[in-house]
Amino acid sequence: MKLAVFNAKRYDRLYLGDLEDWHLTFIEAHLNEQSAPLAAGFDGVCCFVNDIVDEPVLQQLSELGVKLVAMRCAGYNNVDIAAAERLGVAVCRVPEYSPYAVAEHAVALVLDLNRHIRRAYARVREQDYSLDGLLGFDLHGKTVGVVGGGKIGQAFARIMRGFGCRTLVYDPAVSETMAALAEPVSLEQLWAHSDIVSLHCPLLEATRHLVNANALQQMQPGVMLINTSRGGLIDTRAVIEALKSGRIGYLGLDVYEEEAGLFFDDLSEGILQDDVFARLLTFPNVVITGHQAFFTREALAEIARVTQQNLQDFVAGDYSADTFVVAP
């Protein structure tokens, strides 16, 4: 089976390059309407979170004979599922790879924002050892709201409980495991009572802009907001207004709703064209990382393992695994 790996980075070559019995071609370009013709001669394509797999792209892929879209990530909101089903193109994904990686990165954002690690590091580099402006707070005793009770939310809740935090959770269907780690509450109760809010839910039509102007007004003044899930969960313009008013006291992002044209590439020689993102970067109480929460050795190894299993299942005609979103 010949597979075109789009949006390929050095680390993708390192981990996916070891897949046995598969003919992989690594393509640096993101998959979109312009690059789709590069899939000619391949049985399938392997894509990531910022590739565009909408109906026009799927139509091109289908006409080129591509029968499989293998997502090397958990989310597939960038794939037009209805179009894939209509065209007979199978879609598979990696439902989970390392919940600990994402949860631990969320906690890293919490600690950095609270204890001003970046500012302190920069000062020491300049031989400035003053403490003014570095005042933090004890995490112990604070209330942490976890939106999404899946494995990542569970891992995050465990860590925050280790700090001595009270944990709340909102999820439409809270599992027994999560209920043992956090108190199930309504979304309105979570907004109102949390000192720290961390998002760990998928991006669906129902969750798009879950954090909007109305939700922000329900939160405590000076709340810390963390998002390591999907950028579209947050209405960025509303968040900027909340930062300006002080409603949000700390903001930690590993994702951004318009990240497709920014993240995963070196743009240091260019001019930033996204005015909204540029505004976010001006706030001293904002920490942004470039969608790296998943980025651990263990996670990349698991992505490669599950991707290989998905390819084997596809060739065998076995689409029973929950990794297949669409069967041909």
C-alpha cells in the first residue's frame, strides 16, 4: 500500500518512517485543494490537524483513486465526514496516544502563568534578580474546573488534586472514573466557582465558542483559562475583551481557532498577518505555545503504532475498530 504523508515534519519521518510493509512518501506541504494532486498514484493519504480535508479535496482524492484518509491525530473536525461517506473514502484516526502528555502540558501552562516563569527566566538572564511583578498564588485550596471528563480531563484532574485543589467537572456524560476525581456540576456552576478553568473536550458544533462573552461574564474576575484541546472552543475576540477588562487574569493556550496558517511552521522571517493573534501576543498575562501539548516521545510512538494498525485493518477490510470514523 502506498501512502502519502502530508504536512510531514522531521519527527514524522523519524517515527512513521519505521512502519513496516508500507510505502510511505513524506510531503512537506499541507493537504489542501492546491496540493491534493500530489496524492496521484497513492492508495491513501495521512493527514494532521491543520490539513484541509473538505469536500473539494476529498473529491479530488477520490478521482485520483485514494481510498483512505488516515488521520494521525484524535480530532477529525477538519474532515468532511459526509463527503467521505458519499465518495466511499475511508477515514480513520488515532483516538488517543498520551492523555498524560496533554494534561501535563496544561499543568505546565498553569504553573508558568501563576509563577511567572518566563519573566523570571528572562530577568535572571539579564542579571536582574528582583521579585517585583513575580507574585503568584498557592494552587493548594483553589477550585479547578475541568470541561470534558475523558482520559485527558481525568489525567489533568488527578494532577491538580495532587496540588491540593478542589476539582469540578462538566461533561454531558460523566464516567464513574471521572466522578471519583471531580465533582460533577453544570457548566454554569463550573464557570461561577472555578479559579482555574481548563478545556479538555472535542470541537463539535455544540462546543464551538463554548467560551464566549456570556460564559466569560459568569466566570470569577481574574480567572485563569487554559485551552489545550481545540482552538474553536474559544471565541478569541471575546477573550481579548475579557483580558482587557480583567475578567481573565491569566490565559494559557496551546491551540488557536485560526492556527491553520500559523502553527507547525517556521514563520520567523515573515510578517504576522493575523491581527487577532497579534493582539493576544501583546498581553503580559498570556502564554501561547504552538500546539505542542501532544508532543512527547511516547505520544509519537503510539501515533505510529495505531496508524500502522489502522493500515493493516484497512488492507484486511476490518473496519470494526473504533479508530475508523468512515468505512468505505
